[in-house]
Amino acid sequence: MKKLNTFVHVHNDDGTSHVFGPNDTVPGWAVKKITNPGVWADEPDAEPELEGEPSESWTVAQLQAFAKSNDIDLGDATKKADILAAIQLATEQGNGDTPA
């Protein structure tokens, strides 16, 4: 899991600024954009690219990272099925910045 030793500001592809710190899990898209090796508490792991629509094949961590990077509120969902349902509901209702 990617952990930072300081706070960093990262702009996504739409230009929106996101701030990540030592207690945050950094999504894959942001890991690719953080090029200063000195900000990592440990070397970044290779995180699988989250392409396409979330599915049962994704891990809980991948689903949570997808939701966070797309501004989807998961509420109290902690189980895989509940997280996936929250993401699908947000997508259907047009909430979050989910890909088209």
C-alpha cells in the first residue's frame, strides 16, 4: 500500500486538485503523477490499473480507491457487495465523477 511521509497536492486529468497525506491511501492515478521519490514513506507498490467498470473481480481496496478517486460517498459500506452496490447506485444516479 502506498504511504506518503508528507502532504502532497496532485491534479487529476480534469485539473481538480487533490491533497493526500501520510494517513491516506493514494489511488493509482495519483501515484503515477507523484514523481518525487522523497515524499514516499516506502516505495510505491505496483497497483493494478482500475480500468472499466467496477466488478466483483475487484478487491475491496480497489473498489474503495475507485470510489475515493471518483468522489463517491460509500457511507457505512465496508463489505465488497455493499461497496459495489454504492458505486453502481452513484453511477446510475450520476453522482461522483465516474467514467462514462
